[in-house]
Amino acid sequence: MKILETTAAVAQWRLNTSGVIGLVPTMGNLHAGHMALVNAACQRCDRVIVSIFVNPMQFGPNEDLATYPRTFDADCAALRHAGVEAVFAPSVSEMYPQNGASLTTVHVDDITGMLCGNRRPGHFDGVATVVAKLFNIVRPNRAFFGEKDFQQLAVVRRMSADLCTGVEIAGVATVRDADGLALSSRNQYLTADERRRALALPGAIGDCVTALRRGDRDFRSLEARAWSRMSDAGFDPDYVEIRQPDLAPATAASSAFRVLAAGHLGQTRLIDNMGMTV
Ligand code: PAF
């Protein structure tokens, strides 16, 4: 497996690489959720490149950029084992060569002005910008993103379509621990007690899905009940929203729903979502 640290090295690799190229963008600290993306890419592409880059542009001033877990050697071992052909692990100055700054920002309108976008100003500009850069550097045919970050997936899909990148965006189902908590690098910040209480997040979302399946369409009271379940467990909820899969507001006539929630448990911000089709 090649470790490529510069855009020039990726360009060189790309010159000698044919077939369907799959890209899995990550910030490292790989867990089974990332490996599901990698395995999907290996199945659906001839060659797979994984990027590992903790992108400063998508972190807010009071967020966990400095402490974000970095486990490069273990990540590479897992990727080698999975059959990945190359890892792109650039420095910040490689990705933001103009003194670490970027005068050019990719902003996806509308779908970033809700949910996590309201709570993390600038976050999705950082994501859309770095993913657009990665697409330009790697020029993949397909790129793989987890449904756990459902709004991010929608933003990336729209960015890719609007900018005519030609990159096909593949969404991969969320991987959960046996007890239902969605895998996230941030789960390791939780104390043992918080880890137990964190189950209220998938629990509250699951309650909404069950009620929607039963035909309940009183979205506001379902959201309020889910909010209470999270608060009772110690969460400071950011949002609980029942929407359509394209993130438009749900209506009684909708044939598919996505329930999305986020909140802080102690110092840790967790997000999750589940879908259901009528
Ligand atoms: O989901 C992530 O890990 C990041 O937001 C991504 C897509 C790698 C962009 O930095």
C-alpha cells in the first residue's frame, strides 16, 4: 500500500492507475464504520484510495480539532489488510497551500441552513471545500460516505452534482455497536456512565421510527417526546427533527422519513439518524 503525502504524488499515482477508482475520505481514527465504507469501495471499485486528513476548516473555534484522535499507524494497518491500494495523508499546508488559508470556499446553500448547519456555523463549508479539493486531487470515479453523517452526505451529493464533478456519491449504512449506539470516533470521549446514557439517542430516534411505522404523523409531539427522552438521560439536545430523505420538511403525505437528532452528553457531541419508508 502506497502512502502518498503530496498532491504531486497522488497525480503521479493517478497517471499509472486505470479502472474505476474509489475514494474514501476520512479523518482517520478508523473504526468498523469507516471499514464498512472501505469494504464497499473495494467491492465496487478496481482500486481504492483512502484519504486521512483532519480538516481544520470544518472545526469551530471551540471544537475538538486539537484533541481529535489520531491513530495513523493502526489506520494504515487496517487499510493494508482490507486491500486498499493507496493512502493520501497530506499535511495542512499541502491541502491549504496559501499560508493555510483559502480565499475560495465551497458553500452549498439551503440544506446547510438547518440541523447541524445551524449548530456548527461554517462546518459544512469546510466539509464541502475539502471534499471538492479531494475530488480535484484524486479524480475518483466513486466516493463513499457514511449515512451516519446524513446531512453531510446530502451536502456532498449536492456539491458534486452542482459542480459537475462526475464523481458518483455512494452512501453506506450506519454501523452500530451491538447495543445500538452508532459508531463514531467521538464515542471514545464518553465516560462509562455517559456511554450507557448515550443509548437514549438511538432509543429516542427509534421510538420516532416505531411511531411513524404505526402511522403516527404528529411530528411535533413525536419530536418533543424524543427530546424529553434524550434530556432525561442527561443530553443537552441540539435538535430532533423528522424530515424527508432529501431533508425537506416531512408532511403527512410523505412516503419516506428520516429522523435526525443531535445533542451534547457532557463534553461530547453525538449525532444519529434513522430512516423509514411507508
Ligand atoms: O466525515 C468525515 O470524516 C469528514 O467530514 C470528511 C468527509 C472526511 C471531510 O473531512
